[in-house]
Amino acid sequence: MKLLFTAVTGLLILSIGLFLGSIWGMKRGAFNAALEENKVAARLLSDQELTLTTEFTEYLKGRIYYNIASKYPNDYGYLLRKDWDFGEIQPTRLPYKSFAKDPTLDCNSFSEATKNLTRAEQVGAPNQLPAE
């Protein structure tokens, strides 16, 4: 009887650990995917040799801000303004939030995207985009 109780307890602890580990792994995976997407978008926006359409430029900025608002942890190292701020999204250039899965989330600028992240860098000017 004691052996059965020990086996059942061990299986229960193992299943709880697997469940919690998979939840943590999925959250971490979503952040890593968002981080890589932001790196590509920031590289495209800062490349002086590329000529991007205004709609695509605004879309990339929106994806960066949406990822920050929805998937980034409250960690100063990931929230530096110099890395992710490319200015406010111009609503005349991108009239609806095609970049966001949740259109109710305020993420039209770096400041809006980080308003609930207390460790984000809030001072400084946005990065300059290449001339159009």
C-alpha cells in the first residue's frame, strides 16, 4: 500500500511539473519569437539602403510596439528606447491597426506600448528613419 501511495504521489508531482514547465516554455517561446521579430523589423527600419513604402514602415513600427505591449517582460534590458523607438505611428498612413491581433491595445508609440512597464526607458528621442 505504501509503495502504491509513493508511486501515485510521484506521478502526480511529475505531471504537475510537466504542466507548469510547458506553460512556462510556451510563454518564453512567445517572447523569444516577438524579440526576433522586433530585431528584424528594427533592422529593416534603420537600414539606410532600403526604400520601404510608408505603409510598410508604419506596419513595422506597429508590430514592434504591439510585441512590446503584449509579450515583453518588465525588464530594463529589453526595453531600451534606443533599440525600439522609431516614432509614433501616423494614423493617416496606416488608418487601422492591421499590425495588432488585439485592436483595443494602445500601442501607437513606444511610450504607449510601455506605459504599464515600469522599468522601460521613458526619456530620449526616437530613432531617425531613413529619408523617404
